[in-house]
Amino acid sequence: MDVIVCVKKVPDTAEADVSVGAGGREINKERLTFAINEWDNYAVEEAIRLKEEDEGTVTVVTVGGKDKEDILRRSLAMGADKAIRLDMEDPEDSFVLANVLYTLIKDQKFDLVLFGAQSGDFNSGVTGVMVARMLGISHAAMVNGIEVLDGRTKTSRELEGGLNEIYEIKLPALFTIQTGINEPRYVSISGIRKARKKELKVMTPADVGVTEVKPMLSLEKMYLPPPGKIAEIIGGSPEEAAAKLASLLKEKGAF
Amino acid sequence: MDFGLTEEEKDIRGAAREFAEKEFPDRARECDLNDEFPRDIWKKACDLGFVAPYVPEEYNGAGIGYMGTCIIVEECTRFDPGIGGIPMMIALGSEVVMLYGTEEEKEKYLSKIPTGENICCFAVTEPDAGSDVAGIKTTAVKDGDEWVLNGSKMFITNGTIADWGIFLAITDPDEKKVHRRFSTFIVDMDKAGVNATKIRGKMGLKASDTADISLSDVRVPEENLLGERRRGFYNVMGFFDRSRVYIGAMGVGIAQGALDLALKYAKERKTFGKPLASNQGIQFELADMKTRVEASRNLVYKGAWATDNGIATPMDVAIAKWYACESAVKNCDQSLQIHGGYGYIDEYDIERFYRAAKVTEIFEGAKQIEKMIIARGLLA
């Protein structure tokens, strides 16, 4: 089975101080650290597992400048076979990006295309699904299990409330992968060494025939959520404060 | 001159950081509290090529030299000094086999360290001889085609968990030149007469095993003499000239880790209505710490690079080890001070770093020994 995995480098915002830039339409990126999108990492691992179970190749693809190559090398070190970097600025608009990736992928040989279910930066969760539509192939989103059958897969999707639904899907297909589908492996030194001998192809938009499309959305404004009222200071004498606290707890159902 | 790491070195840094960041924090406090060596993490580190990575590929190592080793050690000790020591502490002494061993010894002993089949130890220090290496009293006497070892060793890392060890003993007490009285031996730790006892009550670095070892009529075959007879002292010095580079990297990692903890706390903690970090007094402290980290890192990288290129002097390595390890202690002190009272309880990681840091100024050559080496280099 030949699998293509689309990966993206995103800022780590979990513990960082995020601020909005002067223009009000983007966050300040200078102080942020970037890494492979968490969901994409699970997708890379899943592709490698599928390859290890059954013959085939894994190709990882990203869109962006040379500074994005480390996530490709990382995926190669985990066990992917080759990588493609489309050398252009990441459009940051899901529809435009989907169009770019579609143009690139349609000429590649594949049975399965994997995306992360969403990306840690914009969290739209739509790029993969749009690419599937453009390619005209079946898709499933939020996938948390893949079993390969003959020319088909048995694919499990995560629903709300811990429920799953299972489909049999004919290949070729595109799945967007949910975290937790597997446990991604660490990168080993021998993996890093092997990765250096694998192909990391750089292509230009002209090479793949990217045509310009207009974004379907326009970003008006970005802002940090205003701090909510989460704490109430109870004043008064100790007796008054204790009585007030007791009535509050009772009111909220603590007793 | 190029101050940048190669692409491969950057990838190694990223891989080590990810491993340490995911594996260590949940276990660090518990291992320290219980004097527990985390075998599962050691095995994982071996699978990834992080243990004794200076060992050449033909003996199952990663073959990435001391530069690569230092990058891994730095990233690992940044997240926990105790568990973070695994990449090199578990392999202490293996360099002596790498540098002076025969092909058979390298196959039989060295090649089992990176794979996790074996752990080794380096037994030089004795109750009455630490920095004064030539003051050791353990003896090895030839008896037929065997050597018989007697003596006691102290503060031996991995003493109770090692499969084999490198032991320094007096073989030629009548040699005129004191430094030519010693030889090194490989001793399998399950030999009759070898008795290792775990040392408890260490101040820090408790995820790393430390023991005293007694040797009582321990008989080893003739071929277990490692390297040339009468060259033992020099073998030990050859080892220290390399191990001090990665102990320096441990200093850098601890210093960086202490800075990371200080930065996090200073941004979160509010006093007098504003974050600690907004006070210039705190900012100056952070600047001190950052400068020490950078200076130490560059000294260690220079020492590692020179070692890999075969042009390191003992002075280069001593400078790096002394400065980086002192920086670790100073940064931990400043970081704990920034944490205030919370830094003094074990709910916060800085107290574990603080307790661990001190030993880096003591083991692998106390800092006064490093200064003696530097002065000797200047005055020679």
C-alpha cells in the first residue's frame, strides 16, 4: 500500500505567551517554537505501521520554506520512505492550501492519503476533507482505527461520547487521523542516519502546475479571549464570610 | 568559523529533547525519592541509540562522537539530572575498553553497552583516594595465569547494577615511577569475592546507583588485564580527558534546566500585583543565568569538537568541565532563590536540580583538580 501523508509545522502554543500582532490579523511568531502538528505525527506513525504490516511506501508532503524541512526529516527518520517539500509560502487558508495539495497529490501514485484531523494553529479540520473532494475519492474524518482488507479498509471513526462508527471504504481513500490512534515512536539516531540517505525532493509551484485560487474566507480580526470572571473575593468579618461561603456552596449544589 | 550545529546534530538534539521531555518528568521525583534506577527508560534509551553514543558503529554504538554525546546529555539532564544521566553514566568506563582494549574485549564487553545487554562501572576511587588517584591501595597479584585482586572501592556509579567494571589496582609496587605502578582490569561483577553495597543517603542524583565495592581474593584470567601493564594510571587519565567533556555537558543541561524553571516561575508568579519577571532585579538574575549557559555550552562544544578531532588538550576539557559544572550550581542557586519558599519544597523541580548539581563539581575530578590541570597547562 502506498500512502501519502500531508504534514504541517505549527507553533507550540500550549505553554507559550501568545500575542496578536499590530495588524490584528496574525499572532506574533518570533518567540514561538515550531514543531510537527500533533495530529500529523499520529498520521505519519499510522502510515509507517500500515507499510510495516503490508508492503508499500510512505511519502510525506509539506508546503513551505526550507525551515519546514526538519519535520520531513523527522518523518523520514521515523520510517517514511521519501519526502516532498513544495517550496512556497504556506497559504494559511484551508481552501487555497487544499487546492495546492490536490495539485501535487493527483499526479502521485497512492492508495491512501492521510492528514491530521486538524492542525494546532487554525484548527479548521477541513483541509483533508476538501482535498478528498477535489481528488474525487472516499474519505473519513476523525479516524481512530484502520484495518486493511483486500482493496478496502475497515475504518473506525470517533464520534461524541466515546462512540465509534465503522465503515468499509474502497481504496483509494483519504482519512484524517485523530490523536490516540496509535503511539507514535520516538526518533532514533539510526533513523536520523538512514533519513539522510532518503530522498527529500523540493518542488516549485510551477513544477506541479499550481494555479492561483482565491481564498473562500477572509480573516477580519484576531484577538485573545477577554479574561472571564472566575473568582469572587468574599469580604466581611469571618462570620459573615463563612455564612456567605456556606450559602454559595449550597446554592451551587456542593452539599 | 561556524558556530552552528550541523543538520544531523540539530535532528539529534530534537530527538533527545522529545524523548526526555516525554519520558522523564513523570518519573523524576519518584526515582529520586526512592533511589530507583529506571530500567525501562534505560532500555528505551538504548533502543534509540542514546546510550554510550560515542561508541563506534562496529561495536553497536551510534558513532556520533563526543559532540553528539554532549548534545544528548545536555538535553536529557535539562529535564532531569538523575534520569538524564543515563546516556553516559550507565557506560562509565566503557571508553577504557574502547581506547585500550583488544578486539576480543571490545566485542565481548564494549559492544554490549549501547544495546542495553550490559551496564558497566568504573572503579578507581577508594575510601582514602579520590582526586589523588595514585593514592589507591587495591592490589592485583599475579598467580599462575590469573590475577588476584584485593581492596575496596568507594562512590562507584552503577556499582550494584553493573555486569562488569574497570578496576584500577597496583600491580608493580616496586616501580620507581609512582604512576607506573598501576594497571587496569576488567572484572565481571558476578565473580566470587566481589561485593557491592548500595550507598544510600546521597544528597541528590538518586536515580543513579552508587555503591562501595569490596574485592576479596577476586581471581580474573590473565587476559582481563586491560591495556598494557603499568599503564593503568594513564588509561584512567585518558578516560577522564573524555568523560569530563560529557560531565561538562551535564553541567550545561542542569544550568539550562534551572534557567527554564526560573523563567517559567518568574512569568507565572505574581508579587505586589505584577509578575516576578517584571522586576529588574529578577531580570538581571535571569540574564546572569543565560550568560552562564551560553558560555558553558560553547566551552563544552569546543572541548567535544577538539576531542572528536583528536586535538583536545587536558586543559581545554578541564576548562569546560569546571566552568559548566560551577554554572550548574550557581544557576540552581539563583533559580531556587527566584522560586522563594516554593523552591524549598519538593513540589517544585528546582530543589531536585539544586541537590543534583553539587556533585558535578565533585565527581569526574573535583573543580580544584580541573583548576590544577588548567594551571599546569599555563605554567608547563
